[in-house]
Amino acid sequence: MKRISLIALVTAFAVIITSCSPGGMNTVFTKDTYPKVDGSTATIPLSENTAAKLLSLTPEQARVFIKHNTTHSAYENLISGKADIIFVTEPSADELDLAQKANIELEVVPIVKEAFVFLVNKQNPVDTISVKQLQEIYQGKIVNWTELGGPDKEIIPYQRPENSGSQTIMENIVMKGLKIMDAPKELKPAEMAGLIEVIASYDNSDKALGYSVFYFANSMYNKETIKFVKVDGVEPTNETIKSGQYPYTSAYYAVIRKNEPKDSNARKLLAWLLSNEGQKLAEQSGYVPLR
Amino acid sequence: MIKKLSVILFFACFIGLIGCEQETTVLEIKGKEVIKTPVEEVKAIMPLKDRRYVYHNAIQVEEKNIQSTGQDKVPKTDHYPTISGLKNIEVQDKINQRLKETAQNLLPQLEEELKNNGKNDIRLYEHKYTDAYITYSLNNVIFVNYSARVQMPYNIYNEYPTYKWISEGYDLNTGEELKLSDLFRPDMDYKKKINNYICQYLIENNYDDYSRERMTKPFQGIREDQSFTFDLEALRIILDEKNDEFVSREYSDIISIPLEVLGDDLYIFDKYSEEGKSIYQKEKLVKKLLPNQIEFKADNMIEEGNHKYYIGITEGKFINVPDKNIEKKLNEMVACKYDVQGFIKKAEKIEGETTNSNFGHYINIFTNAGGLLSIAVSDEVFLGSHHELYKTSFNYDFNSNREIRLKDIFIDETKASNVILKHIKKLDLPISEEAIQNGLKETLESSDFNFDEAGIALNLLSMGEKLSSNQNWAWISFEEFGIENIRFLN
């Protein structure tokens, strides 16, 4: 915990320094000097577009140049030295443990913002739910949409599979330690034979309440049938997420080894991503910039 | 504006007067210029829920298998179909050329992709394959799956894609390739409908959870040249290299949109065919039944056992049955009424550590299409060396609202009777011809059988008591009766 606080401070400082710097930075890379990059699947567009911009590559060339091996493998590669910088979600307890065992300290720096959003059917008249109400719904205390100013219909609060990223966020940043009710279940054909009981998927019926992350859910292609719920009256948008007005925000991070020299290529790339130019490219790539 | 409207109205009347002309047009006035745009005439579309059947295409398919070795010395196998039986030989040749070329051209595309991955080494190739299969052939349309594969040593096989497949559909009237839009009424926004379905699918299957690592960015919507294939169950959207927000894998992901979701927006069944107008040398067409709305939803599946016994029970309910009385009857039928606890007690009493005791309650749906339903509910008991099978069949025609007897299946009952007699005699069962003939009279009047679109399953118990439990059912293919003698296929 102490380590994370220190990192947060370092990050804040880095952000301030970078935001004071002029729009563009004179960061020049060649394919040979570009740091070894890895990361999650969700950060591939950011990584490819960054490489394309800094190495003057075509999108196709960037696609061949950048290879992300998914979150956990990226952490492993960073710790073992196979990668110099990774673009990922924050480290899990397992990954922190792995780093500790390898005697590696990680520097975790937010590079773009993310948010946790709640979904309902577009026909549902309920537009806003408070933080407290969300907790009470998922504790099983609020069970009818009338309690939120909606129709006299049961609320079906869908959840995500255990240990999935969305479910972990739900437990950590929405429920904050409160016991979450049992998820609605459904019978599905098992892979070999028979039926198995699984967590029911959000079906977008007029009774349904579900959740997702902003980056993927924002377009929902054109949101013909699904809408985001305002939380405490704040709609999740690029602006409210950026400003922190929307209550449930998180981030995608760049992670480097803390002992990276100050003038290392990994640090240079991180600094560029935090620059105005880097943040502009992040926004153009579909992410919510830090500022 | 009024002037413009008057001109449009004038032309609309003019079109009405010459309505017997072949082509409908929209006239737009731009300054002094009149722009004439042909508009596709939409035929009447039968609502999907009312459509009981479509027709098999009366084409013959011959499979070609060609072995060769190229300049690279790598052995190659090409497999592709050729069709015959169309009246229009020019169109037939065009399709056959397309089938051959598309199959053969896929391999160079795969090799190019391997080359672009920077990892291909032709010296590692052990064999090259191309394959093409007709996967759908109804109402004057065919869909064909093409694939290419390069076989490499197993230890490097998993390193990078060595397989590529595509699907194409063709109109047998013209030989032209179908676009996704050709499947739908021209006046509907098919992209919106498909995109909405895919969004929902992605949420349901947690594609939007970053920890699943299946997508690099949000769904971008289907592409203009979206890959797809079609069959009687679903429109299948093939996520290939064009859908680059999805993480690419060796095998393209498929999102299947059930036909009932697309409903009356589907135009493919009406667009390319016309009742009574055949494009085939063979005039008589055979029906292919379309799935009913009726569904069996299993809500209880028990699979348990120990060293003494094994139990497998499936129970559930039929839903969307058009007749409430029949629904009630079906749901009573499928409930397990066997004394399972009694069976367990008996099985546990059998001496020895392992026994062959098992009990199964199964629901077998033979036909659920074309307004017809044929089901069997079985309780099968093996208790030590003792074997019992209790089987109840139910056959119903929702088009005429009556139970189906075996004789209703055939146009010529006498001819069918002879075929059954001949078939049973060939089985060499311990029953006399007289017993078979007497039993057959009873069987033809009964509903104690099952059928699908390929044949019938007959209960032979009424023909002889000497039959053992594995001899009392016979499967007879409709080919033996002659398809022209099967009432619901003609």
C-alpha cells in the first residue's frame, strides 16, 4: 500500500511536469531504440498508434511491430526483462507478489482514464441512480424500479463472472467491501453434456441493470437499445471522467521497472505518452485522456 | 416545392399508367435534368412464422478431388464441388468456374498471410489443402464454405495461423455472388439490426470485459463487405481480418443470429424463387421443412451414480406450442414418472462392487419443423441382467391439428406397406410373414412410430412378442419408399 502511495506521488509529479511542458516533445525513436513494449489487449490501439506516430509507420507496419501478450504475460515479461514498458490495468496481488519475489519494484503510472458504467434498457425511464442506491440494489435491499422512480417492475441486477475484471471493479470500487448479493443464475448447456448453472448474462430487458467499462461500452455501436445510467446525477462522458466528476473512474497504466535509468527509452516513451501530444493521440485512439 | 411535387406526382401517375413495364423507376428532377433510378421490385414476403417449408435445389453435386505437386515440390490436394442440373448451362458453368477458382485461390492468399507474418518457411510445408463444401442449397441459393490449410510439423503448428476459411453465397438464377444486403428486405436497415444483436451478444459473452482480452477496441459495427454465411438456423457473421477490433485467432469467430431474430426482414427465401417456376432440368422439387417456433427447454437434468448404479434424467417443458391442450399433453408426457427411488434400492441390493444397473429418462425430438412434431419419451432400465425399455411416441400435425398416423406419412399407402414388409423381412427376425402383415395393418393405423426428414422409426412389438429389446425398432429411410411417396416432402 505504501509502495502504491509513493508511486501515485511520483505519477502526480510526472503528470504536473509533463502538463507544464509544451505540446510536443522532441522524442525521437528508431525501431532499434524503441523500448520493448507489451500489454493488454485493450491497450493495443494506443500502443500501435504511438509506435506509428513515433516511428512513422503505416498502421499495417505498426500492427506487425507491436505485439501485446495480454495483461498477465505482459507483467511477467516486464519482470523478467523481456519487456521494458507495458500498458495494462493495475497489477493484481499475484503480479505484485511475482515482482516482489523477483526483487523488482514496479512504477505504475496512469496514462489514460477509464470508468465503470451502469447499463439499462433505453426504454427504462430511470436515468439516474445514486452511489448508495447502487450499493443497496446489489445488496438486495432495493428490489423494485419504483424505488428509483421507475415502473413497478422487479430489478434484475446482473453481475459478471467471478474473478473477471468487471466483477473485481464492481466489488472494489462500487461495493467497497459490502457483501454483494448472489448473482441471478441461468441454466446453460455444459460443454460435454447436461446443463450447468451459470451467472446469467445481462439481457437488456426492461427490468435489467448491468455494468461494463466505458472504453468498450461507450460506442455499443450506436447505443440504439442501451443507455448509461447517471450516477449521483453525473453522466459518464469523456469530460466527466476526465474531470473526476463521475464517481467510478479508474485507468489504464504504463508500468516500468522502477530502476529504469532516467534517460532510458522506456521513460522517454512514458514521458511522451503523458505529454499533450501523447494525450491527444490517446484521445484520437478512443481513450479518455488524463486531462 | 409545390412545383417539384407536382412534377413528381405527374411522373408517379405516368409510372402507374405504364405499370406493366418491367422495371420500376424513381424519377428525380434536378434543374432541367430528369434522373431515372431503377428501384428493385420487392416480391411479396411470407412472414417467417407462417413459412413451413422451402425447397431443396434440384441440383446434382459431384465432388472433385485432385492431387498434385507444385513447383515447390509440396504435395497438394484440391477438393471442390461441381454442380449440374440447371436449365441455364451458362449460369451453371459460371458457378462451377467460380467454385473451382475460389477454392484454388484461397491457398495463395493463406501463403501470402503466412509470408507477411514473417515466419513462413516453405521448407516446413508437408502438405497443402484446399476444400470447398456446399453447406446450404435451398430456394435457388447455395452457400459454399471454402478453406485452405497448410500442414506443418506439429511442434510449430501452434505458432501461427495455417488455416483460412471463407464462405460465399450464389444466386442460381444468375450465378452472382450474394451480398449481406441481399438477404434482407431492401427497405430495412439490416446493418442496424445486426449491429444491435452483436452488441448484446458481446455483453452477454463478456467480450466487453477487459480481462477477457478478446477485443482491442469497441465494436466498430459490421463492415460494408462483412463476411457471413447463412443456413436454416442462423445468419452467421464471420469475424475475420476486416473486424480488426477482435483479437485474431486461427479460426475466425462466428456470431450466429437466429432466424427468428431476423424474422420477417428476411427476403432470401422469396427473392430468388417463385412458386411454380423452376430453373432446374428436374421439375419436381422436394420440400425442406423450416423449424417450428416450438421449443423444448430442459429445466432439470440429473446425472448421478456410484459403483452400484447410474441415473440420467432429462426433464423440461415445451414452450410456444400453438395448441394449449397439446402443450399440456406434451408436458405430462415428458415428466419422469418412473419409480427412481425403487430402482436405486433394487440396484443397491445387487451383489458385487460394480454392476451394469442404470436408468435413463430421455426425450428424443425427431421432427420439430414444418408444423410437424415427432417426439419419443423413453425410460430405459438396465438392472443387472434385466433390461426394459418403455417408449412413448407422439406425432402431431399443427397444420391440420390432428395426430399423425403412420399411413398419413405416405401418398401411396399400399406401396409403402410393401416397402415396410420387404424391409422387415430382410432383418431376419424371429417372426412370421403373417405376423408382420397383421402387425403392419395395426401399425399403419397407429401413431406408435417416429419420423424425421430422412425416414421413419417403426415399433415392431405389435408384430411379434418374441423380439428382444434391441430388435423391436426398425429404421427405414425415405429413399426406400421413394421421396415422391412422402406426403410432407412433396
